[in-house]
Amino acid sequence: RGPRRHHRRGGRRSSASSAATATAAMSSARGGSSTAAAADVATAAPAAPEMSSLARFRRTVFPIYGREEAKKFFLVGSIKFFVIMALTLTRDLKDTMLVTQCGAEAISFLKIYGVLPAATGFIALYSKMASVLDKKTLFYTTCIPFFVFFLLFDRIIYPNASSIQPTLELAQSALGIDAAATGFLSVLARIASNWTSALYYIIAELYSSVSVGVLFWQFANDVVEVDQAKRFYPLFAQMSGLAPILAGQYAVRYASRAADFRTSLTRLTAATTFAGVMMCLFYSLSVAYMERQQRAKEEAEATSGGRGGDEKEAEPVPVPAPKKKGKKPKMSMTESARFLASSQYMRLIAILVLSYGLTVNMTDVLWKSILKKRYPDPLDYQRFMGNFSSVVGLSTCIVIFFGVHVIRLLGWRVGALVTPVTMATLGLPFFACVLMGLDGPGRLGLAVAVGTVQTLLSKTAKYALFDPTTQMAYIPLDEESKVKGKAAIDVLGSRLGKSGGSLLQQFLVLAFGDMLSAAPAVAVLFYTLLFGWMNSARRLGGLFEARTEMAKAEGQENKEQQQEEKRKKEL
């Protein structure tokens, strides 16, 4: 009876206020006192205080609100910072060793016959571990072995490489070719005589997919809600964009200035190990923080449950925490593949990831082949790649600073289309330079410059918008799709995309003789894939928005049901 009287009184007050407002408006229209009418309206609905220009600027540049939200952002964002720092150091090191020792052609070979099998085996092992381990143990079990290998490579494998690797002459003799031979067998001989560098390349490539796609984004998707993700994820990219600047300049100003490449390797491994330790530390701090927030939320809800009905309940700030571990469904690799194939939503995400891997591989190998001609010495090549990584990080920060609100203001679909549109625009001058030929230092320098700009801006768009939008697409999914479907797409899908591009390049070399002669065919394939990518992004945008609205409606319905149950208990 009490709540009903309160509701009727509230309804009469609301009706009286509306009537007073309407009467004042009619009086003003008839020529009455406009001042009195304005006073009545102001009394009925007081105006909100105007936000200062400084507050508006801060809200635009750094849309993180409240101390607790800022703490959550910096803890989770620091994980990605050190993930990207280690990724940058190992990526530049693997490219330096492989390209200068085996040639850029070895990249295509290893991505098909080395990285793809390794990624397939990792997915099988990860799916099995995800079924038996809790998320915290799964993170450490996946992360730590990579850094153990990097340390072993620096301290044991590389110093003894000359003793455990065959010579180039021995490899060529075993394959039945001479020193002047070219083609597939020649590449295989160079890889066999430098198999330790090839092994480092495979492990570092696998880490690049696992660290960002599985270790970081899977954790972030568990603890960041959709509404926060629109503000957090672009800023995560901006924060992690500082990592390539630091890692690149470390390589340029310290590691590459060593007396020899062996000393440079030790310096780079020390920085990589530091990044791995800090990654695990911030993950531990983030998990502890989320658990404390969850306990505080549960205690506040338990306390508020015993309050009287007339006292206004102070709701705690909702902080998403890692979900309680239940019994995870066990799926074989075949069942996982069928599960992905049966979901249109997951298929579209896979197309985006595959398209990026295929298209970027088509231009990356051409650019690195040209780059080796310009910088044949390993330390010179390492210095160039360090500066390139720093510029990529700086460009990413600048793009995010001006485009951080593209996703929030223009929507997920526009943010997802920026990367393929950028690659389509910048691919034209690059292919034109390749078709012009590389005879002479002038043309070689022009091709290196144009290829560097094309690669730079493509990577910038990828880090700033492609990664955040792709990872946001997983948030509305159920737990099974997030864990197993996401791992399959991010690791196997990414590797299949890049390996598929390498396989296409090998077929083109067999058909045309070399990649320069096959450049027109590469351009046709490149733009065909980009148009398919854009179409899939548009379709996925509609599904993402529909699922997000559905999740919001279900959350609101559950909240109303909980409030109704509380009212019944109070009565």
C-alpha cells in the first residue's frame, strides 16, 4: 500500500508540474508574462551546469571517468604496452636475421612450411589447455615459454650456431645444386644452413599472433564492457603505440651500435626479457584489482539487500571482473572448425583477419626484398628497422589522437573500413614503382621510400583501427566463442592468411619467373581481396550493432527483474 501511495503522489506531482508548464506556455503565447512562464519552466526543470572548455577538451582527449576507471585502464593498458614492446623487438630481430642471412624469399617459404604447422599445433595444444586450466594459469602457461626460448636462443643456441648448423656448401651439395643456382632449392639450402635463425623467426611469428590476439585481447574482452570498450580500445592502441617508439630507439641508439651482431642480440634479448617480466607483473596486478572490485561489489549488494524500502540504495560502480570458472565445453579441432563454419558472425571476422594477412603479405615481401638491396649489412638493416618501428609507433599515436573518436562517433563499421581503404589507396603508387623497375640507385631509393610509406601507413591504420574494431567484434559473443573461436581465428586464421599469401607468391614465381614480373597479377589479387574485405566489414557491422543492442536489452531486462525481486522481498 505504501509504494502505491508513493507512486500516486509522484504521479499527481508530475501531472501538476506538466500542467503548470503547459499553462505558462499558453499564457506566454497569448501575450502574458513571459518572465513568469520562464520562471515556472526553470523551476520545473533546472538547467544543467555548462561544462568548461578544459573539461570538454579532457573528455575528448582522454574519455576515462573516475579514479577506479582510470586505474583499470592503466593496469590493463600496461599489459598491451609491454606485449607490443616485446613484439617489436623480436619482430625486427627475426627480420634482420632471416632477410640478411637467407633472403626475403625465405619469408614465404617459412610462413607456409614452418609458421603454419607451428600455429596449427599451438591451437590444438591451447584448446586442450583451455579445457583444463583456469584463465590465470592459462595465461602464464602460454606466455612464459616464449620468453624462455628467447633467452635460450641468446645464451645457448646462437653462440653455438656454427657447430650445430651445416655449411651452405654442404647444404647445396646435399640438395644437388651449385653455388650459382637460384629458385626453390637455393632458398631451401640457405634456410638449412641458417636453421637457428629460421627457428627464431617461426617462434617470433607465433608469438606475434599469440601475444596480442590471445593473451591480451582475450583478457581485455573479459574485463572491459562494450560501452567502456568504445573509449578504452582506441586509447589502448594509443598507449601501446609508444612501445614501438621506445623499442625502436633502443635498437637504433644502443643495440645496433654494438661491436658485432652477437652483442647486439644480447642487448635486444635483455630488453625483451624485461618486457616479458613486466607483462606478467601487470597481468597479476590487473587480476588482483578486478577480484577486489568484484568482492567489494558483492559486499555492497549484500549490505543494500537489508536496507529499508524508503532509503535510497547506493549502487556500486559496476566493474566487470573475470567470470567464475565453470566446466568448459571440450571440443576437438574438427568440432571447432565446424563450429566456426556454422556461424556467419565468426566467418565474417575470419574473412577480415584472413584478408589482412593475405594483402599485407603481398606487399611486405616485395618491400623487404628491395630493402635488402639497399641495406645488406645486418646492423644497418637493424638500424633502419628500428627507426621504422619508431615512426610506426609515433604515427599510430598521432592517428589515434585525431581519430580516437571515429569508432565512438561514426560507429564500428566506419572504423573497420579505414584500414582496407587506406591500403587500397597507397597500393597504387607502390605497384607503379615496382613496375617501373629498380635499375639504378635513384629508382631503388624511390621504391624503398614509397614502399616504406605504404607499409608505414598500412600498419598505422591496422594498429589504430583494425585491431580495436576486430577485437570489439568478439565482445557480444558467448564465452565458448570468445575462448575457442577467437583463438582459432587470431592464431590459425592470421597464420593461414599470411601463409596463403606466401603460397600464392610461390605459384606466381613458378608462373612468371620472379615477383617483379608477376607484379600485375599480384596487383589484381591484392585489390580483389580488398574489395571482399570491405564488403565483409559492412555486413559484420550490421550484425555487431544488432548483437550489441540485444545484449543491452537483455541486461536492462535482467536489471529490472532483479529490482522487482528486491521490491517483493522488501514488501
